[in-house]
Amino acid sequence: MDLKLTGKRALITGATRGIGRAIALNLADEGVAISFCARTQKDVEAMTKSLQQKGVKAHGTALDIRDAKAYLAWIEAEGAREGGLDIFIPNVSAGNAGSGDAAWQANFEGDLMHSVRGAEALLPVLARSSAASIILIGSVAAAETAFGPGAYGPMKAALASYGKLLAEAVAPHGIRVNVLSPGPVYFEGGDWHRVKQQQPELYNHFNARCLLGGMATADEVARAAVFLASPAAAAITGSTLLVDRGFSHAIRL
Ligand SMILES: NC(=O)c1ccc[n+]([C@@H]2O[C@H](COP(=O)([O-])OP(=O)(O)OC[C@H]3O[C@@H](n4cnc5c(N)ncnc54)[C@H](OP(=O)(O)O)[C@@H]3O)[C@@H](O)[C@H]2O)c1
């Protein structure tokens, strides 16, 4: 299947590790130019080289999205680069920050507001694209009780709600908005890698709940993101796509 992505431009937050990195590399394989950020300069440089080796233009910036002013200045600059942008994927998360005021604030800013600010700043740019797509990175934690009453799941639920509302509002401008909702994803240096080392019983419990042979890989999630971002998914907007190897117990109608 031709995904019709060649020559498109994507902006991804948090693309030096895990799911964001895999999405960037898989989009680059389809001929998509990538702008991305992460906080660690040396990782940004290494990722820029990895993308360039695939023959696409790559622009990496060391940036903390929690600095809203710097983040929006970067969004504006990258949105204007080479005359436009087709795909926006806010992928950074504050992670499972726990409970208490500081944790709720961290997930509010890191999961919800960085996605909202980025999407809304880029709407005029995306409206000029003939293949505009926003993918919000959710989580099964938005609709599962397995993770306890911390801030992470509720903020991902708010993000999913926002995604649906935004999809309706921007459809007349030809912009598709979808939520990609991974289950537990295992990769070296990721959260579940740490859990496996520090809390093996908890890791085994979550791993066994992923019915298709354990936790998903970042590449498996990325391949779904690439399809969803592409003109091949032109009829899909306002949806939440679970990529969880059967982790979820909820029935979604
Ligand atoms: N892993 C899972 O099991 C899982 C499951 C469901 C959903 N998700 C979602 O998938 C997304 C990616 O998670 P992940 O586990 O693949 O990756 P991750 O370990 O959370 O790292 C994501 C990337 O974001 C960058 N980053 C983190 N904080 C940042 C900040 N404040 N400003 C700029 N960049 C920042 C990291 O680089 P630096 O540290 O150098 O900044 C890295 O490149 C998140 O939205 C997460 O909620 C993950």
C-alpha cells in the first residue's frame, strides 16, 4: 500500500527515545522530513544523524516543552520551515508522576497542555496542507483502572476528550485529529525496562495481561501511527486507536 507520505513534513515532540523515536524513524522510512525536540542535546544530535542517514531532512532541537514560551517559539519556527507542515505528533509526557498537587500539575502541563498549545499554534499552518493530521499520544491508562488514582490516566483521558472535540472543530479545514492509545510498551531505557529491573512482579503482571505474547514494541506502536498520520487513513478522524496487544479490558462502543 502506498501511504502517500513521501515529501510530507512532520513535527514530533520527544523523539529521541521509545515511541517518539520509532515514529520519527518509521516516518523517515516513508520519505517524511522530521522536526523534533527532546531535552538532551547529545541524544538530539545522534537522532538527527540517524534520520539524515535515511535520506530525509531532519531538524532536532534541544528543548524542554515545560518552558511554554520557548516551546511555542520553536513550534512557530518549525511550522514555518520550508513552507509548511503536514503532521503534528505531541508525544512528550510527564510520565506516571503519581499523586499530589505537583504530580497533577506535571501531568496537566506535560501531557495535556503541551499537546493543546502545540496543536492550536499549528492549526493555521496545518490548514494549508493537503494532508494535515494531528496524532495525540494517549494511553490505555485513560480508560483502565489498573494504574491507580494518580494524575497520568485522568490527564490522558482529558487529552482524548480534547482530541475528539478538536477533530470536529477542524474537520472543515481538512485537518484530521486522532488519538493513538498504546498499552504498556517495552524498550531499553523506558519506564517498563525500569519496572522490570526494580519491580519484576509488577512487570510480570502487566506483561502477562498483554494477551498477544507480552508488551508491545515501540516499532509496533509507530507503524500504527504512520498509517494514522498518512493520507491512506483519510477517512479516519476523531477516533482513538488502541495498540495494546490485548491489554485493555474495556469494551468501547
Ligand atoms: N512507554 C509506555 O509503556 C507507554 C504506554 C502508553 C502511552 N505512552 C505514551 O507514549 C509517549 C512516549 O512515551 P515513551 O515511554 O515512548 O517515551 P519516554 O521515555 O517518556 O521519552 C519520550 C521522549 O520525550 C523526551 N522528553 C521527555 N520530557 C521532555 C520534556 N519535558 N521536554 C522535551 N522532551 C522531553 C525524552 O528525551 P529527554 O529525556 O532527553 O528530554 C524522549 O525523547 C508518552 O506520551 C507516553 O505517555 C507510553
